[in-house]
Amino acid sequence: ASDLIGIAASTLINVLDPRIVVLSGSVIEKGDTDLISGIKSATMEKVLGSAKRDVMIEKSSLGQFAGIKGICGLIYEKTIFILK
């Protein structure tokens, strides 16, 4: 699992060049620190040189409802913007 997630994360890093990648979902939630460190090492093996600079790979602290919390925040932000 860590290798496959690492491939996906490295592809995102190589294409989008983010400063941070936040991992969430049921696999991440059920995994331990070995899974996260395995994902980090698998990702960094496949990231292109220039993208390795300061990319952080972290586990989400929002738990299994991160997506729901994010979309609610986005809806709230867009609704308040429209009402102003």
C-alpha cells in the first residue's frame, strides 16, 4: 500500500509542485507510523530532483471527515462571499 500511495503522491508532486501533501482516508487512518514513513520514502524515491526541495508529507489531523469538513468550509466561504 505504501508503494502505491507513494507513486500517486510522487506523480502529484511532479505535476503540481505543492509544498505539502496531506494524506487522509481509511487506509491512512488505520495505518500506523510505519505506513506513513513507508509512503514518505516511496514518494521521495520517485519525485524529480527539483520538486524534492521542501515537500512535506503529513497525515491529516481532521480524521475520516476531512473531506466533508473541507467542502462545508468551501461552501460557507463562497456563500459569505456572495452575500457581501
